[in-house]
Amino acid sequence: MFDKLSSRLSTVVESLRGRGRLTEDNIADTLRQVRMALLEADVALPVVKEFIEAVKARALGQEIHKSLTPGQALVRILHEELVRVLGEGVRPLNLRTQPPAVILLAGLQGAGKTTSAAKIALWLRERERKRVLMVSTDVYRPAAMLQLERLGQQLGIDVAPADAAGRPVEIAERALAEARRGVYDVLIVDTAGRMHVDEAMMSEVRDLGKALSPIETLFVVDSMAGQDAVNAARAFGEALDLTGVVLTKADGDARGGAAFSVRHVTGRPILFVGVGEKPEALESFQAERMASRILGMGDVLSLVEEVTRKVDREEAEKLARKVAKGKSFDLNDLLGQLRQIQDMGGVAALMEKLPAQLAGKAAAAPQANEREIGRQIAIICSMTPGERRFPRTIDGSRRRRIAAGSGTQVAEVNRLLKNYLQMQKMMKGMGKGRLARMMKSMSGRLPPGLG
């Protein structure tokens, strides 16, 4: 996410190293580069102008704190202005109404409305403990109705029946009546999209808004749409009383300009960001953390929260006790660790939240990619329980059998076993009280709250 913008802005800040102070000349030169970086990231021109003027006004004549270099001082100003631009009005989803709270999703075809409906439903069930009903009113694309139905079955979330021969308003009203009868907390309504904005589309979604009186009307926009996102945002903002924005496919956007532009054009806060295809790949939008990612500072807080939420604490404690007692780390333990990495979105998703310097170093290491993790899981699953517990029994013939069973090569089985032995050696070094002693010796060097 924001790879190109992060890279350009990091280069801009790097160019200030060694400068004794911020002057009008080097600020002007730096802001010229920042302006180009934002324009290349598809940020709308009015947004760029406003942002640059705000940064310039704060940077000129600013007294630099003696502990900050000019580069650090400018990064702080950029970070604070990014937070201001992105964060104005950001809030939690509003559900303060007589149940069922209606959430209406609007946007162009292909923006990710149907997937976002399922993601928000899962979010509400898992985070807010809400009972959710979903419905599709897209009578022009029956596949959308089927897609929502299948997502509901996959996630265990109820979907109201919808007939492609019916009228969207009638479908929505029946779903609302069902939500009331079934005592649901929330009704999420997925609407039809078009390849472009047209009057028929706007008239239909306006009628849905009048009939349902939604507490939230969310504009769903593809973050890779560039200037098209700006045009669509303007049209929907004029037709509907939008309350917020859902930014989708942010994991595939190297530019990141839509986040700035849509926020500016609609005047509404970004509430959610879709960061992957999985139903769990949805984040509540937090401007400060997003600004840190854009400037290459990473988002360690989100990483910690994700690990805390998704790591099986019981399994982690069991492994920790095992290591502390000096017991052997076996392939069952490695399998558990690999599956937990998969559950958190894979290596790439974790690396994205690290600061640029750490991510760069980690990427330079022989790091397994998503397919490699899948292969390693397949290899371990092709072993017998005894082989997983006692890997030293795996001789040449067993390695050939495991490779055939997992659809891999013997060389890949050998590489996995070699990596495992290195991990086992490291784990042994942490046993018998050494881990506690190591943590104690590091406590003074860890960030606040972690030592």
C-alpha cells in the first residue's frame, strides 16, 4: 500500500540529510519534490495545492528542536499534515439507532461493494458482537446476489432472499421487515453498480436511501481507480447524503492517491480500508497509522493488534513452556507457526506494517513468500506423526516419499529440514532459563511498554 508514494517521500527526506537548518530555498526544493510525488500518486490537484501550502506555512521559519535534524523536522510536519488531511472526521461506524441499523453501500461496478458488505458484516460480528443480515439489490447482475449468498454461507452470516426479477426498493423493504422480525442488529444493503455514473443508477440508489433511511451510507471506492475515483466520488456525493468512505483494494495500490482525493471531494471520513481478498482483510481507518505507513515509518501498533487478535494464545503459551523446559522443538510446532503466519495474511502483510528500514532488511533475508509457506505446510502434512516428532528418522527414501506426497522436489524437503534444524538449535538456546535472562538483559533497550 502506498509503495510509490512512500518511496518518493523517503527519497525527499533523505535529500535533507546534512543540512544545518531548513531554509526557504531547501524547503521550496523539497516541497516541489513532494508535490510531484503526490501528483504521480494520483492525488487530485486541489488537494495537492492545499497540502503543500499547509506544510510550507508551518516549515518556513520554524524553530527546529535541537534533538531533530531538518529532515526529521520536515517528516514531523508532513506526518502531522497527513494526519490532518486524512483524519478529519474519522470515527467508528455509527450504529446508535433503533435496531436494525441500516448500512447502505454505493459505488461503481467492480469497486468491491459485495465483498465489502461481507467484510463489514464479519467485522461487526467479530468486533462488535452484532447479529447481521445482508441483502443484495443488484437485479442487473444476478451473479452479485449469488456471490453475496455464497459469502454469507462461507462466513455463517444470514442473507435475505432476493429475486432478480423484483424491484430493488421492494427487495430492500422485504429485507428490512425480515431484519425486524428476526431481531437483527444490523442490515447491510448491497446496491447495483455501473461501469460509469448514469442518471438511472443515481435515481435508483436515491430511492433506496429514501425508503430505508440508513444510519450509514458508505461510498465504496477502488483505491486503484485514480482520477476516476474522484469523478465518481463527486457524483455520489451530490446524489446521496454520504456518511463515510470504504477504500478497497488498498493492498494492490502502489500509488495511494485515492485516499487523499476521495476524502477531499466527498468531505466524508474514510471509515474502512480493504487490504486483501480474504473476508478478514478489513481495517478500520486510523489516520495517524496510515500517515506513518505513507512516510515509511511502518504501523507497528496495527501489527501488534493483529498478532494479539489472531495468534492462538494457548498454543503460544504451550510452545513457550516447552521451550523454557528445554524440550525439543519439533515439526508439529513449526507447522503451527506457519499456519499462524498464513492466518495473519502471510509474510507480505506482516512486512508492510514494519518501518521501511526493518522491512528492507527483512526482505533482503531469505524470507519465504506465500507460495513457499504453502509448500512447507504441504511437506510437513505429508509426513507421518512419528516423522514430525522425530525428524532425524527421515532418511533418503522417506524424503522421496514426502516429496511425492506433497507435490514438491526432494531438494525442497531437504531445505525445509535444514531450516528446521537451525530453528531447533535456536530454540534450544532459549531453553533452561536463558530466554528469561535474555529478556531481562534487553529490558532497558526495548521500546516503552515492551521491556
